[in-house]
Amino acid sequence: MLCEVCEKPLSIKEKFLIKTQISSREDYQNFLNRATVHDRVEVDVENGKIYFYDHDFPGAVHPECIEKL
């Protein structure tokens, strides 16, 4: 979940879903198509991780961000 004000994660849930190998342009396009259901996707090539960011609940804000408003 992302904060509506600063757009940083409110909480982090880590799961190992599947091992993905992208070896062709078609594999990459399929990955991009699946990633479009998320608000934001980041790929960490060095650590081999993919981060999916979603706005689950509209209006979710860090307490620190509320104080800044």
C-alpha cells in the first residue's frame, strides 16, 4: 500500500511467488502485461527482486504525513 501524500509504502509484505526468467522480447512483453494490474512496479536487477506497489485503500496516509498537512 502506498501513502496518498508521499507515495511511499505504508507497509511491506514479501512473498516468493514464482521464479521468472526473461530471455526474449516476448517474455518481457508478457511480464509487462501482467504488471499492469499494479499501480507501480520496480525491478531491482542487482538483487533479482521485483517490487509491486498498490493503492489498496483510498485515503491511506502515514500519521507523519497527516501532521504535515
